[in-house]
Amino acid sequence: MSENKDSNEAKPPPFSGNVMPANISFSMDDGDDEVTRRIGGAPSFLNPSFTSTTIAPPSFTSPMTQSVFSSNPDSSFSTAVRKEITQTASHEQIFRWNLHEAPTLPEFHPLERTAVFVPHSSPSKVSVRISNVLRERSVEAKYDDEKAKASCVTNNGVDFRVRLYRGRNQYNHGIIVEIQRRFGTSINFYSDTQAILDAAEGKTPKSQPIDDSLPKAEEDDFKAKPSSSLKMVSKMLSHTGYDAQYLAMQTLTSLTDHKKVGLKTARSIAKELILPGNDAGAKIAAMILDPPQKKEDPFGLRAMAMAVLSNVLKMVSGDIPDHLRFDLLPVLNEKLRNADNNPRMAHIAAKCFEHLIGNGDNEGLMEALEAAARVGNAKHAGLMRQAEVCLQKIGSR
């Protein structure tokens, strides 16, 4: 009887080397309280021709790239401020997810194609590797040790999960790492996925470029009329459905991004957006300035509105109406101070502040930036670097 029972026992999907097979599932997490459907269809790592795409990291329009955490005598950052930040940061430890136990892979659990098997390894070692690469790629992550899960959001708003399992039967000598995309899409997500899986296996992930400076020539690959484009966006934002609002925010994010539509188009859209009486601009400002509603924001519209604001401020070099600046500064300051709970929003706020420094009341800003830099140093490299850029800009004035 025992032999028959063993022979009939369901076995996990076979591995090909250390890579999971291409079986896709739309099932829910086992025992999870989440209600969002898991989205399959990510790239297969069985295909040797697959190559990751490089990712543009946080925006840097300042030519200063030297970290304020290093003692660079040539930096324009004031010596006193640099010394204070360096001493503060030296006591700040980088956060690493140290997971001691992982649940065994459930029977009949169909793994995503974006999964790998890490032989002869422990949950602790694999989880540390994963948290390191999430920090370096500026992915906001919340860790759940009980479920051996990391809930993550990329800078582009892609919501995904990283789950760890201990292998079954002949695979009980290692750890399975699975990535489940929940919502959102970005061409850069494939690169993030491969970097996470590479890091989990102990490989060195490909690094990201950090140059996002404005082009010297105002070349346009796409041309749009600001008035007609923003009128369409405003109409979509007025729709009650989240799908229409999400598409509107995606459109507006692209229209204000010089890398996607060209410098002239992005600048003309940005200038039109901040004009008094512009309906689309008023709706974006309301998303940012109005107190958060009790209902959840599953599509991250507020974060997208902040990203649009960051693009606009960059295109107009911080030249916005005084009343708007007066309203924005305390909101952005609060998001910096809340960096520990939401480093992604703090990162975008720091990108906004880069273009507002010197054009308004900066009282309390340095303290907020220092706190945000410490959080970024611990778990979000993009926030750390962007806070440094702002601190350097303050110190040079």
C-alpha cells in the first residue's frame, strides 16, 4: 500500500536545469487574502535568446553625481553638511530580508514561468540576495515572513510578488523562487524579473544606467497638440471607471516624458498643463493635494499623478504659479517624511523637490531630505541618490 501511495503522489513540475517549465497559472495564492488576479504571460527563461532590456533609473537632471556620503573635497556641497550626512549615514545599516523558513511547495501548485530552483541553498541566503537587488533597482518592497512573500512595486507602477518555497521530494535540497505579476506593465519589468531571478541564484544581475539628463537637441519623435491632447485626457479622467482613469494617467505620463515624445512636445504639454483654468491640470493637482480617500487606490493613480508632476516640473524648470508652489511644498515634504512607509512616493517627491529648491520656502526641507536619504540608503537606492542630489543643490546655494 505504501508503495502505491508513493507512486501516485503528485510530483512537482520537472525542472530543466535550474529553470522552471513554461506553465502559466491564473490561480490565487494558496491561503492568501489578496483579491487581485495573478497575471501570467511573463517571458520564458528557457529561451536562450531572451535578453533583458536596460532600465532608466531615477531622474537626475543635476550634473552632480558624486555621492554626498563620500568625502569628496571638490564637491560644491558644503563641508559641514557633507560631514553631518556622512556621519549619520555611517550608522545606518542596509536592510536585508533574512527569511529563516519557507513553506514547502503546495501540491498541484502551478508555478509561473518566471521561477527558478536554487539548489543547496537556504531561505535566509536567497532572501538576502533578493532584498539586495530590490534595493539596488529601487523597487519598493514589503516583506511577509509568515508567507515567505515580498509585495513589490516598481518605479513604473508594476505590482508583483516574490514568493519562496522549499522544494518537494527530489527537490527538497533547495529553494524555489517565483515571481507573480499582479498589475501593471512595463517593458522594463522583464529586466527587473531577470535581475531578481539571477540574484536569487547567486548570479550578478546586469546593472542599470543612471544618466537621465535632458538631450542637447530638441528633437521630437512624436508631435501632439497640447490643447486637444489634454482635452482628451481630461475627459477620460472624468469617467467613473478606473480603467479609463488609469489609461488617462498613462497617456499623460507619456506626454510629459521627453524620452517618449521628445523635448519640444513634452515641454509644450507641461506648459499648457500648468496654465490657470486647465481642466486636466486641475484634476492632477486635486489627486496630489486633496486628502486621501478612505477607499483604496488599487491602480496607484496618486503615484502616477506625482510622476506627472515630476515630469512637468522638470520640463518647466520649476517655474510654476506661486499659489501652486505654496500648496505643493508641504505635501511633498510630508511624503519625504513618510519615506519609511512609502519610499516610492518619497522618491518621486524628491524628484519634484529638485526643481523647486531655491524657488520657495525650503524650511525643514533639509531635515526631511536627510531622513529620506537614510531610508533610501537602507532599502531604496533611487530615493537615496535623489535625496543626495537635492541636498547637494541646497548646499551649493
